[in-house]
Amino acid sequence: MQQFKLIFSLVLLSGLIACNDSDPIKPLQNNNLQNLNNSVADGKAKTNQQATGMMKKWSTVSGQLNVPESVIFDPQKRIFYVSNINSLASGEHWQDNSGFISTLDIDGKIIQTHWVDGLQAPKGMVLSGSRLFVADLDEVLEIDTETGAIAQRFTAPEDVISLNDISYDEGSERLFVSDYFNKRIYQIDSKGNYALFYDTEKNNPYQNGLYVDDGQLIMAGQQGKIKALDIQNGNVIEIAEGIDGSIDGIWKYNDKGYLVSVWEGSVYYVGKNGKVVELLNTQPVNTADTAYWPEKDWLLIPDFDQNVSVYEVNLPVMP
């Protein structure tokens, strides 16, 4: 009998130790998935809880990247491009830090740390065929992905010093780039000419995340809001509100919504019907300008420090 009690006590103790796991980022257990679905139906999810089966696949090795701000996948070459602000030493993210672009393989291993040099403090990127466009303080660079050469530099208007996110409309062959501190969005035509496109979000602290989706420019609106701006007629509609923090990356997740990263360390699902659900909370680790790879259902997250991490999204059915 005493032996049985001893065995029972050891089993109980091991269970208590397992329950005290200190890992702050965990997927929900299977018996909690129904609670998530109920939260989605209400348009809510608990703060500081990973609200899906999102599972980390890998992270890069620390010490090889330097303030990675944006990442994007090249489906032709099956590699990732990462923009490095290179400001670990200076601490200044809006000055010339001799930034660079790195390449990663699909397992997160560095192919070339300095694939392209000669940049300042590169941030948002967008890919069109073999052309990689990069927002870099006061200019947009066009990089030939076949050679790694900077093919063109599109210099911004004189008062623009904080170009941030960038997106491309294949139909009109126009780039759209956000001017962070001036709270504007510019369009750039195929000849590299800038024109002011939108500047009415004066209640928004800064202008950042952009994503072109079927004739609409999905963007950060006032604090905590996602809006859609019609590229042809300029009409603006509000998609959703209630996002807690500074909106950074925006990517289409399915025909029903978007994955939205918040710089302070969160990822949200934002439905076109206005539903907002927090999917991941990594605070105090940042979640900068993300990218989504549909084939793998992977969300790539730069941490604005030294790493890029990849999560399998694995969302339940969203309304």
C-alpha cells in the first residue's frame, strides 16, 4: 500500500510540474478549440492568448540578421528575402545605417546575409516577377532578383524621409508606399514618378501597413482600424476596428479576411465582415512586417531584433 501511495504521489508531482510550463506562447488544447469558435462568433478573443493551433515551425539563428523589418517569399526561387535596418548598434531606425537584404532558404537557414548592400534603412518589400521593390527612407529601390543588382532608384519628393510599407497593383502597374511620419500614401507609376494618393488619416499616429487586394488598397486607418481604399475612385470604407496597437503587416488570408500584425507583438485575423480575433501574442517580442505563404499556410514574422520566425497558421473555420 505504501509503495502504491509513493507511485501515485510521483505521478501527481510530475503532472503539476508539466502544468507549470513557463512558455508564454502556446497553442490551445483541443478541448479549448470550441471556446475559440465561440469567441470568433462573438468577434472576440481573449487578450494574451494564442487563439488557434498556430505552431512555430522554425526561427533563424540569432546574430546573423540585424533588425529585420520585413520578409517576403519568392515562389519562383523558393527563398525568402529579409530587409535589415542594421540599427542594433545605432538604435536609430530612420537614418542611414548601411542596411542590407538577406536571403533565407525555406528551412530558415541563411543563404546570404548580405545578398544586397548599399541600402540605408530598408523596410517594406513587395515582389513582382523578378523585381523586388524596397522602401528605403527617401527612395524606393528596384532590385533584379536574378542578379541581386539594384536596377533602379526612385527618389521620393523632398520632404519624404520615412517610406515604410509598400504594395504593388499589377493591373495599373503602380506602386503604393506609405510615408510613415507624414501620414501619407504615395503612388509611383511605371516611370518612377511620385504622386500623392491619400493623406486624410490625420487621426492615425503613423501610416504603415499596405496591401493591394482586387482593386482595393487595404491600409491602416485611425488607431486600431483597417480600411479599404478603392484604387480607381478613392472611396474609403472601414473594414474593422478594435486592433490593439500599431498596425504593421497586412496579408490576405483567404477570401474572407486578412492576417494583420501589430508592431508591439500581436497577430490578428481581421474578417471582411468586421470580426477581429487575436491569434498570437509574442509581447515583449515585436511582430513587424509579416508575409504569408499560402502553399504552406505559413506566416513569417520578423522580430525587429535578430530573428525571423515562421508559424503554421492553422485557423479554424472563420465566419
